[in-house]
Amino acid sequence: MASRGPVEAQPWTGLAAFAEQLKQGALIRIMKAGMRKGMYEWRDKYIPLRFSHAAHSIYGFSNRSTPYAKRRIKNQKGVFKGSLPDYVYTGKFRDQLLVRKPKTKEAEVGAATVRFTIYGGAMNLLGQDKMRGYIAEVVSRQRITETVKQHTRRGRVVRSHQRTGFRKTWKTTMSPRTYRDEWELTRTERISAQNMVNNATRDILFSKTYWDPRTKRFKAKHLREELLA
């Protein structure tokens, strides 16, 4: 699985042991339901985190430029991005991700997988190498003396003279990672997705819908025909 690809997960390998007991249709239903439930939990936990102020330190996002912070938000006169979280500008893409549905599919006989991508919309523009923030900024203040040429001001001639002032300069060190590199899924997120899918699938498998706690067996209507003979 590519590091920049979507998060994918499938139920734990031990689930295959139940394939010999459960009807094919029941097993697929359980797997898909568990994957959807697990990925909804993953989405609701990690997507808000990525768009929060805390994400700057958790994910190591680079600093944004001052001009970017001062950009006006479209259709809102005088409203700037300002101190909003790193990847929040209007919040439109964040809101789209928060309602995005994970996609499940039957990969092969007796197997299924789920897929959820954090790309799309505005984030599809983050692949260019030039789109990156900075990781350090050095600001210096230097005293300078400059010559003011003779000129006319309010009808009076002002002679040439020396003027002393200060000039502020700054230097930034660009991040070695592009915005797309920063945004890619972390190892922790992928592991968490797998664990949440596993836990959700187990919960459904041993729920009262399929499992009889008195007999410690799956209910007869979900068992393969040959086991009922």
C-alpha cells in the first residue's frame, strides 16, 4: 500500500476460522458492517484532529507564510485566515471529510476490504514541490543611514540631507517536505484504522444478532446448511 494512498483495512485474519461455520452471505455482511463501523469511528476521531490547532505539533506541519495568513476569505469582506488551524481556510474541505463515507467491497470469495481517502477537493492541489511552508524564521533589525535628495514639499524646497532609520529583514528556511508530504497518513493512523475495524467486527460477530450466549454457538439461521444436517 502506497504511503500516500488511502487508508485501507480488513478484519483480522482470525475471522477466516469462522468461514467454515457461517453462511457466506452472513460472513460478508459481518465483515462489511464491521469495516464501516470501524472506519466511521476512525474518521470521527482523526479527521477533526487533523484540522485542529493541535495538529501543528502532532503531525509536524510546517509554518505558514504571513501573506497566506492575511489572505481574505472568499465572499467575506475584511475576514482573513488569521489564526485558523494550518489546513483550515474556509473549512469546506474539512466539512466534506467529516461526512465522507468509507467504501467497502468484496475483494474475493470470503474476503472484503474498506477504503477511506483524506484527499480530494482543495487537497488535490498539494502535490507541487513549490507548495511548502517554512520551518524557521530569523528576523533582524539593522540601523541604516540614507541620503534624502533635494525635493519640494508643500511649495518649499527641502535640501538634501542624511536620514537615520531602521530596516527590518527576515530570512526563512523552507521545509524539506511539501504540503502533500505533511498531509499523508501516518503509521499510527493506519494501525488505528486496522484496530478499530477489528474491534468493530468482533463486536458484531459476537452480538446477539449472530451469537447465542447460552449455547456459546452461532445461531442456527446463520450456520452453513451442512452443519445443520
